[in-house]
Amino acid sequence: MLDINTSLKSVPRITPKYIRVLEKLGLFTVKDLLLYLPFRYDDFSKIVPLSNDFVGQAITAEGKIIKAKNNRLFRRKMTITEIILEDQNRNLLKAVWFNQSYILENFPVGSTARFSGKLGTNGKYFSMSNPAFEKSTRDATNTGCLVPIYSETSGITSKWIRWQIKTLLPLAKNIPDILSVEIRKKYNLSDIYTTLSQIHFPDSSEKLIRAQKRMAFQEMFLVQLKTLEIKKEFEEKDSNKIKFDEKLIKNFVSNLPFKLTNAQRKSTFEILKDLEKSHPMNRLLNGDVGSGKTIVAAISALQTISAGYQIALMAPTEVLARQHFLSFSEIFKNYDFNIALLTSSYKLVYQKNKNKIIPRNDLLEKIASGKINLVIGTHALIQKDVKFRNLALVIIDEQHRFGVNQRATLQQNIPRESASSPRESAQQVPHLLTMTATPIPRTLAIAFFGSLDLSILDEMPKNRKPIITKIIAPTGREKVYSFIRSEIKKNRQVFVILPLVEESLSESMLDVKAVKAEHERLSREIFPEFKLGLLHGKMKAKEKEEVMEEFKNKNFDILVSTSVVEVGIDIPNATIIVIENVERFGLTQLHQFRGRVGRGKEQSYCFLFSEKKPARLNIMEKTNDGFEISEHDLKLRGPGQFFGTIQSGLPDIAMEHLSNVKLIKFARTEAKDLLENDPKLKGHPLLADALKKFSEKIHLE
């Protein structure tokens, strides 16, 4: 007797061959399969008589088979299956399939069938190529309805999944509903059985939307429970209280060579007030490109060091870590602070206007004894042999580039003594400030960063000139090249960015080949009078560092690079960025690249080379506001694409509804109310179990 907990191995018709594939998808029980949701639908619900009115549309045709044959093309090792269907108006449809000769067995002449696909014409016939098919005598599952399409893998098709789910669906009545009757009534949400029935086999678009909304609410409800749980865990831990020294901060700010923006002042105040609390700060500083995150982080560092504590700043790459080291050394040049750079390539210490290289063991000893006030590094900071004496603040740059566990390692209760009292901080957790230059749309911030307090830098420093951005058609190339020559002659520098050929974490040899070819072309044919540098992801960290250093020192006029160019790299003399094949980039990514220029006093320019000039790019010409661009990008590409490598593992159905602010807020309200009354979910065992499983598959901030 089958039930929802039955192993799929015990289900008739599911052979060992399929079991192996299903297990790869994480499906082990009947319940797992029933909860495996489609990611899109083919709309074959329009059953219509064959007519020129429907040519070019996806439709379902129904009728009698009047002719059927397999044609074998021996030279091409191919079989073409051809079936002629006659509808009720005596119109004829020729349906064709390639290398699927078994179809003929299902549709002998005289039988009736439904074929679904895009309608075309072929001589005297209407036509369909490789349509979905079904006997008319069967319930509509693959034709004549909204047909669910599932994420597939080699050896399994959506059609096969539909067939299995159709048979097992009655068992969904026994799936316990983790949403209470009260919540379902309050928000007009269907029960779990109705929801799954309509998601797998919708009766109409309206019923499908309602079912999707219910599942999206459920997933978002779990997200909010998890983020609030993380937030509460943080608030229950102890941390060093770092008193806000108003005189110290005012003196520092008044001596800066620029005036802080209102957004910087507000964010700084929020952070300094957090540092005064007895539980650890958990704050995200979300600033647009060039909005001045570094100085805000520096003020929090100044307060922490002056109170007698240590700080760790972790950056995702050596290039960025070294830049932070140089920036903080300059910012604190008038203070007696010891700043260290610890990466696989560098072991540097800055002491009042001088740098020196020291052996790793000596540096580790200085960190452990508390002689180093600020340690800047990459993943090297979370090696087991790195110990702090009194670490009170962790700053993480571009936090999405690190795993949750990597970030947590720096915050774990490493045995350390406090500068003020060994007893005080034996079990204390450092404050955490994470930073990102990816402007996060409001809805994503509510959904994904609910455990973090948010500080937003949405204002640019007054001396920053907006970057002039132009979309350039192929005919405009020469004009841009001419403009580049004139700018270089004024002692300016230029970035040329090529997209990745393959979307992957490490660049492929194709990418390297493409960027090398462009470097060669520009060097020989376009700018032979200038010096060009080359940067790509296959270079070693040290090589990349050297190229960026040479570019910064003006030894190159133009740097040709793949998209490896770091967010946050500061080359004040670079005033032009050219981005090739912009169709391959999202708007947010283009905005990030644009931020590589515009860091000095001179006017800067961004030229987007595009073959087709898609309408979505127009916003790049209209605004330099990263938050406005990210909201626009989110609407166009959806959250999954927007997040890219930040994606959390959240199911597609929840990702698609992330623009529904109301739904997210309702889910958060219900989660808050529930945890206030039942913090450990003891009275809600089903929900507690669902949350445990949910936590294992997603990654939230």
C-alpha cells in the first residue's frame, strides 16, 4: 500500500534506471515527487479547429488519424514519423517527429488524437514539428491544457514526470498542511492538496496563479521564520560594548579632505550605535558604486581600535585586500595604528607611514598578542592558525562572495582575552559589518536580508560628476576610438571590458582567447601608438595584481579585460570604460562596470557597444542611480537571474514572487507573530520539521 512516505523504489513502474536519476534530483519518496514543482508551463489549452487564424500560435488540434508512416533515411541514419490528422471540419494537419518511430504504434489509422504545438503551414496541409501528443480518449495531461514543464536531467523527461505525478496525486490528500487554517483563511490561500493539484494539472490560468501564490507564501513564510530565527540567535549572544566617543569621531570627520554625505552620516551613526550594544551588530552596508563605503567602515574601525580592540577585514580577492590595506593605511596615517595585510601572497605590516614585509609566523604572533589593530586579508584570515587576542569587529567586503560558513568562522567564539578584562569576553562574539556594492532592490532586501539591519548609501559625494553613458551602434565605433585617442593624449586612461563566453566561476580558455584576440587587434590595428595591458581570470593572483598596479601607475593607457575587473578597484585617472557585447550583461552588472571610472575629478564616460541596441539599455543612458537600475533589472530578468551567484537555492516559485512586496510583508508579519508566541515552534511540530529541511537547502544572510 503506497503512502506519501513510501520510497520511490517501491513504486511500480519506477525502475532502478529512473531511481538513480530521481535521487540525483533529491527525490526519494512519493512526497518528494509530489512536491517537485514545474518551473514553467506550455499553454496548449486552446483546442481549436485548424485555421489560418491560428498560424504561428501554440494550439491543440484534435481529430482522426487518416494516414501514418515512418520514413527511414538510411544515409542520414534518421527516421521521420509522419502522421496526418483530420479535424472535425475536414482540415488536414501533417505532424512530423524525428527519430521517434515508436509514436506510430500509439496512433494507428482510424484512432483519434490530440496534437499540441506551434501551428504552421506546408503546402495543402497545416503543420506541426515535434508536437506533444496524446490519445483523445485520455485525460488531458500533455495536450489540450496548461502543460507543466519540470527541471529535467539526462534520462528523465517532463512527460515521464507528469505521468508519475498524475498517478500518485491522490496521495497528496495525506500531505500535512504546514499553514494553519487561520492563515489560509486570512490570506485566501488554498489547502495543500488543492494547491498541488492545480500546480501540476491546472484547470485554468486563474487557478494556477492562486496555487502558485499559496506555495510562494509558504516558501516566503519559511524564509522569514529562518531570518527572524537567525536575528534572534544574534541578539542572544554577548558582544563587547564599544562606547561611542563623539569627540574622537567629530575630530576625525572634520579633518577629512571632503564632506560626508547625509547617507554616510546616517549609516555611520547607525553602526556606532550598534557597537554600543551588548549583543553583536549584524548590519549590511549597501552602497552604490562610488558612494563611499570605505570611509564609513574606517570610522567604525577608528572607534573600535581606539576602544582597545582588534578588527578583521576580509575581502574576496588579493587585489581588493591590498587596495583596502593601502586605503586604510592612508586614512590612518596620522594615528599610531598597526595594520596588517595577510593573504597567500602578502604578509605586510603598516606602522606609522612605513610598510614592511615580515614572516607569516611573526605576523601571526603579533595578531595573537594584540599588537596588530587591524588585519586585512582574504580567506587566509580564517585559517586555523590565525588567532586574535581581542577581536571585536569583523568587516566583510562583497559579502555574497563568501559562503555563510566562511563568514561565520571569523565570528565564532575563538578563545581570546579582552583588552579590558579576560573574564568579560571569553565567550563574546565580534560585531559584524558586511558590505556590498550591488544595490539590492527593496523587495529582495526584505526577503533575503531579514536577519540583517540595513544601512543604505544611496547618495553620491558632491564632487562626483555623473558618468556620461552612450549606447554605441557598430557605425559609431570609429568616432568612439577617435574620442579615446583625444582623452589618452590628455593623460587619461581607458578600460575595455569583454563578457565571459561561458558563465562560470572560472574563465574558460575561450574567454582568454577572445580577450587576447581583442588585445592584439586593438594594439595592432586601432591604437598602435598606445600601451595596452591585458587582464583575465586565468592569470595568477600575483600577475593580476601586477597588471592592476602597472595600470594604476599609468604604465598602460588602456586595460583590456574580461569581467574579472574587480568591484571597488580604484583607478582615479581612468575616465573611459568601453563594454563590448553588452547584450550578454544584466543592467546591474553593467552599472558595476561603469563604476570603475568616475573616481577622479575629470568627466568620465561609459560606451556600451551593442549590435542591436535593446530597449532595456536606455535606462543606462538616463540614470547613474544603481538602486533605480537594480529595480529595473529585477523586473526585467526576475530574481533568479538578478542574483546570479548570490542565488540562495530558494525554489523558483518563491523567486518569481519576490516582486510581490505585500506577500513578503504578510509572510514576515505572520512569522513574527508565531515566533513571539512559540519561539521554539514546540506547538507547531510540522512547521518546525519543514523549517529544518528548508534550512538545509537554502542559504540566507
